[in-house]
Amino acid sequence: MSRDLPRLTAAARGFLALPRTATLTTLRPDGTPHVAPVRFTFDAATGLARVTTRAGTRKARNVAAGGPAARVALCQADGPRWITLEGRASVDTDPVRLAEAVRRYTARYGSAPPAPPDPVVIEITVDRVLRLNV
């Protein structure tokens, strides 16, 4: 786990394991926010969240354009309960990282993610967790 990541309660870990859709907020090159619905996985042991997507999507391009300083927010909500995971993000095309992201996604959502011709994984090293009623 990232040394700055607060310990998550069992309830928070359970909430993040539910097969829900979240929103991923990235910053466009002009600094304005871009918010997109995504499916994701979170490894509480390492503090790493993963989003599989296509290389040409706005979210992937925003993260890539941000370089090593790119920060994102991933928020899962269910009624009055929500958790936001914030951290530095990167885009990776490594087949091993992609396979791990697909494996985790399949385990969480019960089916594999779409298989586009230009797959990438956005990896988020979570260093801040905000939550309410979880």
C-alpha cells in the first residue's frame, strides 16, 4: 500500500469490490475536467486502481498528456455512500499489465472487458481516499 494511503475499513474494501460503475475525472490539456463513466478494479494491498480502455479515448489521452504528474479522481457512489480514490495516473500498453487488469476486471464484473484494437490500462497509484457513509 502507498505509505500515504489511509487504511481502509473492511466495509470500504467491500464497497470497492461491488460490481459498480464509477466516474473517472481527468484533466484536459487546457485544465478543464473531463468526467467519464468507467468500470475499474482496486487492489487495497498495493493501493493500485486499474481502468482498461482504448488508447484513443479522451481519458487515456488526458493522462498521457499529463505525464508523470497526471492526477485523477475515481469515484464510486451508491446512493448516500461514496468513495473517491485520488492519485497519480499513467497509461500502459505492457501486455503483462493489461492481462492483470483484464483478470481483475473479469473477477470483479463476471465478464471480460471489451477487447478493442488499441487496449491500454490506466493505472492509478492511490494516495488519497475520501469517503462518506462507508
